[in-house]
Amino acid sequence: MTDTTPGASPTPEPAGSAPAPSPAQGIGAHGADAQAVDPQEVDGPSVDQDTRADLQRLSTEIHKGVVGQDAAVTSLVVALLCRGHVLLEGVPGVAKTLLVRSMAAALDVTMRRVQFTPDMMPGDITGSLIYDNTTSDLVFREGPVFTNLLLADEINRTPPKTQSALLEAMEERQVTVDGASRPLPDPFLVIATQNPLEFDGTYTLPEAQLDRFLLKAVMPLPDREVEVGVLRRHADGFDTTDLAAMGLGPVVDVPSLHRAQQDVSQVVAEDPVVQYIVDVCRATRRSPSLSLGVSPRGAIALLRTSRAWAYLTGRDFITPDDVKMMAPATLSHRVRLTTESELEGTQVESVLAATLASVPVPR
């Protein structure tokens, strides 16, 4: 089997390893395989099998609104289970907003979209104190960050000061206004988008902020068959503002999501697999093609996403295949190419694939 994550070069599987499903194929494609696993045969903590089945159906429900983009759907579900955030990259018009709206509908949670602009101030995101004429006092007016799913559209177009305000919300799950801290709703997930084509008037995200995103998902232009399917939907009257008409409704409630998040945190990570994750991340720091390797925070993120993928594929323990499957999306935004590598046209994904192939897999 080969790694089919978008942008990743094929990497050979070790002899005798069990094949793992690919995130690029979507979670829903493997729901039957996941349910076929007998929980009595798994050497790990007990989990709520009904909750896991619901989470496995979540991507199928999202696809009622979005055609294709399986890897991006999977990334959002994994991030949701890990309580992490996603950096979503794609050209305009590939259904980034529709994807987040479909996920919100499938979870029955609140969702807000913010179009980031160069004149946006931190208070426009977090909220601010305003004067109330009726009480003659200052009261706090919540900003759009007080939601469950926040679509931060074109985050690199807003100044660093506003980016920093969002960073506190992502990391601390709270905002601080006038010295008072206010907690954000739970769940809270930031999906920040970047346009890979336009760079005029943008502020490059610093490595410290990029490292706060659990995953980077790329939404490519669809192939011809998928694009025909999109147009066929619209020709049949599909209305992106009326997802209920497509039969899209909640399949996971918030208590079930919390149980699933707890189950994911209990997925067993044996010492050889933990050491494998560390060796992969340390290998990026020695790569001659990279000027910046993966930090310990990145290694922790890879452990978390590997746990979520194992959970979704029906297991209560991590295998090296889970690590290899999630490494491209988890690590690609945490490394930086050397100037020489950039001039040669080297891709980060190919460097990560070579790094994974160079690290011995535990038996």
C-alpha cells in the first residue's frame, strides 16, 4: 500500500505490516471495516462503540453538502476529535465555506465566518466593551470568536496584532479583554483559510502561530468527474444556503463528541510507536533540505492525530501505519525548506516522504 495523502510521495510499507486506509479516501469509506473490529479482541481501553460509529458516519453526512475533498473532510474530523485547529489551503471556489457549514450542520453546533482584512482590529474578533445607555455602564459585546466553529477566511490578510488575538483564543480557549478573561464555548474549532495564489497585501503567518494549527489540509481543484458531479447537483437545484434540503442533519451531538474525545485520549501508544514518532520528528531536524524541523509540540501533535486516526479506523492502539498516514498533514506546515531547496523546486511533501522512508519502522 502507498501513502495517498494529497501532495505526499508514495512511501513503501514495511513487510508484513497491516494495510491502513488512506485519509484521502475519506473516513466513511472505511466505516464497515471499522465496525468489523471486535472490541473484545483489542488490547486497549473500552470505548463507546455507538459513539465511534456515529463519528465514522460524520464524514458521510458532510459529503451530502460537499462533493469530493475527502482528505479535507477527514482532517476536520480528526482535528475535532483532538480539540485542535486546521489551516485550510485552497484557491477560491473549492467549497471551503460550504465544507465548514456542512460540518456545523452535521454536528448541530454554531458556526461563524469572519473575512479577515488589513484594517481588522483584535476587538473585531474577540469582542469589546461598549457603553450601555440604559445602564450607564460598560458592557462586554461578544465577538465572532464566541462560537463552536470559526471560519477565519484568509487569515494571512490581517495584521499580526489581530492574528495574536486569535492565537490566544486557539491556544488558551479564552479571550482577554480589559484584563478580564472569558472562556470560549466547547467545542471550539478554528478553521483558518489561506489563498495559495495571492500574496499582495498579506502578512505571512509566523512559525509560532503555524505550529498552533494541529493540521494543514489542502483543498485542490477537483478532477473532471467530481466537477461534473458538482455541476449536476446545481443543475438539479442544489442550494448551498439550504443544506437541510439535501438531507443533511445532525448525526453527532456535543455529549457524544465529548465521549469520543475522551476515548481518543485513551488510545494506547506503545513505547516502540512513541519512539518511532520521536525518531521521525528528529529526522526532520537533520534533513539537509530543511532549515526548520519539527518541534516537540509537533511530535505531540502527531501522536494526537495518530490516536484519532486509529480510533476512526476501529482500533484502540496506534500502529506505525497510523503515524505515516497522518504525518504529511500534521507536519508539513511545521517545517521550512532551505533557500537552496526552494530554488530547486523541492516540495515539502517529498522531503517528508523521504524522511519517513529513512526511519526504521518498529516491528
